[in-house]
Amino acid sequence: MNNRPKAILTPDGKGKLEAELADLRRRRPQIVEEVQRARALGDLRENSAYQANKDKMRQTDRRITHLELLLRNSLVVEKTDTKAVQLGSQIKTEINGQTVVFALVGESEADPKNHRISLHSPLGKAFLNRQKNELVKVITPGGESIYKILEIE
């Protein structure tokens, strides 16, 4: 029995992963052809085109397998309430006089540089189940920050 925890995804995140998987599957036959063409050039030990294309095929196959497992073992969670922060929420906040908008997403969808924060991150945990106008104290390795929730969508 598989006791692995399920990956938590938003519907949007699942759609993006499915699109990436479809694109990789569509491109894979071309990569196989490139490997075969490079292989036909001769001595494989000194054939850099062959080695590069084999590496590209391995990386593609690894990513396809990863995405298939992730999608198979995922749980898609839809927002049910816009009064409290939950997975899939867009959170408009204020910190130090600046407005910052975050999206609370599953771990595999997180992209902190683009303000897509994981449900399991210190910031995500602090925002979860909070409501508009609440002050949220977040303690991170960089120190303590206080956010005010302005809007939840």
C-alpha cells in the first residue's frame, strides 16, 4: 500500500502540470529522432551530439515520469470560502506601507519570486484560515514581519 502523502494542487496548478506533460509527450518523438540521427554519425564515445541528445532524452523522460506520478498522487482542492484564506486564495496584504499580493498554492506550484507561496511555508501557514483586516505575524529565518490582510479572493 502506498503511504505517500498526496501532493496538494489548485485546479490551475493541475492544469499547468497537465499542459507541461502533454507538451513533453508531444516533443519526445522528435528528441528520439535526434538521438537516432546522432547515433548514425559513428563512434558513440566521441560523438558529443549523441551524448547531448541522450542527456536531453533522459531529462525529458525523468520529467515525464515525475509529472505522471505527481498528477496521479495529487489531491486537487478548490476554494470553498472567500472570507478566510485557504489554498487557491489570492491575498492582498500590506507590509511596511507596501501592498503585496500573494497566491496560496500547493508545494509543487510554489514560486516565491512570483509571490506564489506554499501552503507549507512559514508565510503560508501564518496566512491559512486568517480573515480580512487581520494582522498576521510571520517569523522566518530573516526575522519577524507583520502583514495586514487587505483583501481575499
